[in-house]
Amino acid sequence: MKLFKIRGGVHPDDRKQLAAGQAIETLPMPALLHIPLQQHIGAPASPAVRRGQRVAKGDLIAQGQGMISAPVHAPTSGRIVGVGSYPAHHASGLSVPTVTLQPDGEDRWSDQIKGVADPFALDSDDIAARVGAAGIVGLGGATFPAAVKLNLRKKYKLHTLVINGAECEPYLTCDDRLMREQTDAVIDGIRIMAHALGVARIVIGIENNKPEAQAAMASAASVHPNIQIARLPTRYPMGSEKHLVQTLTGRETPARGLTADIGVVVHNPATAFAVHEALRFGYPLVSRVVTVSGGAISRPRNLRVPLGTRVQDLLDYCGGFREEPARLLSGGPMMGQPLPSTRVPMVKGSNGVLALTAAETNLREPMPCIRCGSCVQACPCGLVPLDLAAHTRTGELEGAVSRGLMDCIGCGSCAYVCPAHIPLVQFFNYAKGEMAARGRAKQKQAETKRLIEQRTARIEAIQRAKREAMAARKREADAKKKAAAELSTDKPTPLPTPASAVEAEA
């Protein structure tokens, strides 16, 4: 199919050969699972279990709250030994609400787990509801609840489902292996999602550095005329949702808009596989495939991992470190986040654990900007990173926003090509976080002002009601006094003379 050119991007060494040849293995069940209650964008889930309770695999342990949220399920059977806090799978390492489960070794599925013989006989709302109940989120890293995306058909006029099989981040190969090993299941999940969205056209984009995945998916899709395989150039960040859609359709997504604005919805192959398992077998999302790689890893692997497994358990299974890593990351090296420790648990959005050596990170002290313009050429969004960085450094964040800060996708291409080794993407992430914090503070101030005004109005209303009641009582008392006074000043009326007295006088 015809592909369209996009601007910018870089060509880093993909380093995928470390794990691409390793078939997916199932990680042995660890002794404890620490399952965070927020593994998705949106409101955190609310605990639905108590300490000491026994659960089966797939049982609901936390209920989603609100429109944008997702439930959490037990990754195996066992006993709940804690409902509290545990360090998050996040660079901050802050503690988050977590359910701790002690596996019983039986790995017994709940009796409530039931699939559907023919998902295509269901209507769109039923499919979306089942996907939502299974706790499925975008497994490419965004973790947006999948059911919400499936319901976009109600608001937008959709015509195409795009499957993002680019997996453009270096080192990561979990989607590659999933498309090669679970091809039919992935295709089935894709077709179920297309049915739910009501779209006739499906495009699966796969980069050219995954020829085996391209061949496997093309073979499985050959019996479905509405599915096209797009062989994408190997270029970072081809996996960016908006840039992938532009490459495939030639149309740009509006700034700060959704691809649905131009009739396209994007999902991930791992999400499609999860939808297949949820609809065909009734399995909720309780595990995922993760790439463990990097020069410091003894035996790089692709592992199917129960959610809540500690990073240390993955590292131990892969033989530990061959040398002390210079950097430990969750996700890829371009957009991944540093891990605060190996104690943190794996979550739905964790597609990789990388242990990189000093040679791989190429860390150097930043130097002054020489205004070479390399970052401008590399930016796929058409921004001027050196200008954004200058405003960020001086604290002029509003100026950075006016120059497109919020359109930055955080891909790191600018930092990758910068000869001065300036951590540009870190500046932009800081600036966006600071602007978000300011927005929250402003919203909090507005809400506080609203509450104060409501309280003042309520107190004034109470005082006004008291004054009116007192005035009414005073008027009533005055009226009574006036009536009494008038009664006391009236002259007495003479009594009539009796008839007997009149007769006597006569």
C-alpha cells in the first residue's frame, strides 16, 4: 500500500537482536504478587477484597471508578495478605494503593470465567462492556482503557482501525514475538475490535526490521480482504500514534486532538491478543509479555509475566546482571522511565525492563547549545526544541506553551541527536509536569474560591433568614401591643335599663 512521508525522526541502533530470537517463556509464579490498583490512565480502582480473603485466578480484586478507569483482577489463585501501599512502577518510587496476593500454587481459574462462542454475534456495546470488565488497557504503554476507545464510534464517524505493530523503541521485541507466535489470536482480536468499532478497513503497520512478523501476519490476514499489512520503514518514532496514522493515510491529526477526529482508531497487537482472550475465553487481563534486555542482562528474554511480579523476579529468571547496569529502565531507552528499584511490581503498561551498560547509555556532561539546528530537523512534530528549552530554562513556561510545548510527544529524538548532549526531552517533560501542576493548583484555587463563595452565600442566607424571622416576630409583637392598647382606651358601652325599673319609675 502507498505510504506517506513524515518529517523528522532518527535511526538509532535498534539492538533488537538481543531478544528477538527468544521465544516467549512463562515466568514461574513468584512467592508474592504486589498488584497496584491504578495500572491505567484515569481514576484508580477501588479495593474489592479484604485481608485474609481467598481468591481464584481472574477474580475481581479492585473495581474501576468512573468513566475512564479499569478494574483489576487476581493474576492467580491464593490468599490476600495485604491491602495497603507499595512502591509504584514509576520513577518517583512513591507508594500507591496495592493489593498483595500470596499464590497458593494451584493457579486455579474462577468458576465465573466464561467466554463467548461467537463474539461476532454480539453487538458493539456488549463487546465494549466485556472488554471493560476484563480490565484491558492499551498495552503499548499508554494504558488508556480499551473499552473507552471502542466506544468512540458513538461520538466520531470512524472508518479505519490501525494496529500499531511498529514497536520502534530499540531493544523491545515483545510485540514482535507475539505477532509471530500468536498470529491467529492477534488477528482474531483485531477483527473483534473492528466489529465493535463498526469499521470495514483494517491496516496493520509493522516495521521492516520484523520480517518474520510481517510474513506471519500477512499469511494469517490473507483470508480477510479488509485487512492490509503495511510494511513500514524502520524509523523512530514510527510507533507514535499520530505519525503512524499520517504515514498510512496522509492525513494529520489536529493539534491536541484524537486520531478519531479523522476517522481512525489505533490499537496495539498485545491489546488485540488480550481482547481475543477476554471474548473467546472470558480471561481478564492478568498477565502480559515483557522484554527483558540490555547489555547488562545475562540472558535476555521475552517473558509472559503475572501482573504484580517484582522486577527482581524477572531479573533473577534471566540470570541477573553480567555487570552492574548504568541505568535500569521500564520501557524502551528513548521514552522509558528510570526504575527506582528492582522491588517495584510489573503493571499492565510495562512492556520492557532494560538494564543498560555505561557504553549503551553514552552518558556525558551537557554543554552549551551551539544552535546547530539538529534537534529542529529531528523533531517529528515540527517544533523548535532549542527555543522550547531556552524558555524552560528561564522559567518562561507560558512562552514554551505558546511555541508548541504541549504538542511535544516526548519521543526524545531531539536529545538523541543533540551534539551538546543537552537533556532536551527531560526539560520538556519537566515543563509539561510543571504546567500540569500549575493547572491543578489553579483549578484547586478556583474550586476553593467557589466553595468559599458558596459558604459565604449560605451563611448570609442563614443570617438573612434569621433577620427576617426576627423582624416577623417583632411585627407580630408590635401588632399585639397595638391591639391591646386600642382595647384599653375604648369607652365602656352603657348597659340597657331593665324593663322592671322603667315600670317602677312610671
